[in-house]
Amino acid sequence: MGFFNDYLPTTGDKLLTKWAHYFEVYERELTRFRSRPVRFLEIGIFRGGSIPMWKEFFHDESTLVFIDIDPACVTHAIEGTHVRIGDQSDPEFLRSVIEEFGPFDIVLDDGSHINRHQITSFEAIWPAIDDRGVYVVEDCHTSYWPGFGGGYRNEASFMEFAKRMIDRLHSWYTDQDELFEFDPIAKDLLGVRIYDSIVVFEKRLNKEAPISLQIQNGEVQGSRAPLTMRNRTSMFRGRDGG
Ligand SMILES: C[S@@+](CC[C@H](N)C(=O)[O-])C[C@H]1O[C@@H](n2cnc3c(N)ncnc32)[C@H](O)[C@@H]1O
């Protein structure tokens, strides 16, 4: 685990709180952002330990922004970082952060972990994620904790929201408009990756409708015919007895 293995023994007196299995996910998901200046936002500061870690992880000329509801967190800002105080469930506050520092390449939600807040923050900030950027939500095990507004298969939980996002990503393909309409987010969402307690949404702006390729003898032919079944009988209908 390259960077983090080396970094953790060098930490100073600011407390860092992360689950051990998150570092492998950070390596996989964030290493590709290290070679250039990025705009990074973390929700949730607590004792400030993640601020020096991300400062060392990302490129020197990056814009690193940290927000927390607790005014005491202003003391955790270090040179070259920005701390703003506000509530992640307040879209007006989030808009002000986006106006000041956005758009972002990476957003990491390590704030209240209240399911409703995670969804509100995602909805407010997702439009301000840059092309090829990622929105990362951690501690999603609170989706299974009623005390945080979750609970097994609770429709209001963040994990159920993430599962619905998997449907929305595939809404190009539906021929059941009355049940499942095309959702424009499919044009801007490359994928949703689910890890233990972490969900990553990756942006890919202005995706074209998917093309099915026929490839033979070095010739590549594309077709969107499979998508034209929308609103009429599917070419696949009948395979499930329907
Ligand atoms: C898990 S700690 C953050 C840990 C820190 N990111 C780290 O890696 O060490 C969660 C923080 O979220 C903050 N928080 C709680 N509710 C919040 C809200 N509604 N808006 C913004 N921050 C909130 C808390 O004050 C607390 O400092």
C-alpha cells in the first residue's frame, strides 16, 4: 500500500481516524490524481489528521478544501489548505464552497455519516464534479444503522440511493418507460464502484449513447439499434417468457 504505508508512521499530533481497509481503496481510486494539481474537498475534519495526509498525497499546487460544522476546526488549517465551517446538509453552504473553490476533481464525504446528509451533499455537489472526477462517500456502513437514518433495505439509506444509481446508469436500455424512465444522469456517470463501506461515483461528461460494435476482419462497425427498442417491443422480449 505504497503511499499510506510510508505515511502513517510519519504522522504528527493531529489525530487521523480512518478504517484500515480504506487505504487500499484510496490507493486504487486516487493514485491517478497525484501527478497533476487537483481540486479536492473533504467533508469532515474532526481533529485535523487527514489535512496533512492529503496535502502530502496530492500534487503541491492542488487546491485542498476541508469543511466541518464545528467552528473549532478552523485551527486545523495548515499552509496551502482551506477550511470552511458549515453544515453539509445545507445546500446553500455547499454552493458557497463550490463557488469559492469548485469544480472539484475529488470529493470525499467523511462528515456526519447521517444518510440523509450524505444524499443531500451528493445531490448538491455532484454537478460540480469535474469530468473524470470522483465523488467518494465513506463509512457507508451507517446505511445499516437506524440511528443514522439507515437500516437494512431502508429506502432512505445512502446504500439504497447508491443501488438506485446503478439502475439510473442503465436507464439507456429500458423499454419499460412507464416503470423506469431514461435518467439524464446516465450521460454523466461513468460508473459506481462499491467497496466495503465506501461508494465511488465517477464522472464522465457528455457520454454518447452506448454503441454496440460488430468487429470482423479488422473492420469495426457501430450500431445503436439495440437502444431503439425503447418504448416498443424489446428484441429481447420473450427470453424471460414475457
Ligand atoms: C469522522 S470525523 C472526520 C474525520 C477526519 N476526516 C479524519 O479523517 O480524521 C467527522 C466530522 O464530521 C463533522 N460533522 C458532523 N456533522 C456535520 C455536518 N452536518 N456538516 C459538516 N460536518 C459535520 C464532525 O464535526 C466531525 O468533525
